[in-house]
Amino acid sequence: MLYAIISQDIENSLPKRKLARPAHLARLEALKSEGRLVLAGPHPAVDSDDPGDAGFTGSLVVAEFKSISEAQAWADTDPYSDAGVYASVIVKPFKHVLP
């Protein structure tokens, strides 16, 4: 089943994001190579693809896992969580309807 992993950043998370980004992306690449990643990306803090120093306010990952507990365990071990980037993370089942 698909799950949405919705993360909210702490204030001024950009320095911590930059440090943890390579490890964070490696995990996403692993999901992609397994054919389980639907989409992933950050939420810019301003209305721009490149928010610069404004940084990001959180992230969204939609991926396939065997269960919500597996999705939660994956989210709990995200390098951004370990680095203190995220203030909160919500994992919810997701039904892909369109497109």
C-alpha cells in the first residue's frame, strides 16, 4: 500500500538539512531503485523552486510499504529526523487516484 510521510521542519532548519541531505537522498534513491517511490520533495518556505536562505518548511514522501508500521519505522529513521530537522512527522495511508 502507499503511504504519505508528511514532515514539518523546525524553524531555521536549513543548516541541519544541508548536513543530512546526502544521507536523506540516498534512502530515497533506494526506494526509487526498488520501484517503491511515487514522489518526494521539500516544501519551500517561499513561493519559489529555489528558496535560497528562506529554506524549507517540511517534506512530503509518497512511497509503497508493506504496512503503516513499516512506513512509520522508515520515517523514524530518516537522517533528517536524526539530525533534528523535523519537528513532527505524520504517516498516513494514501490512495493514488489521479493521474
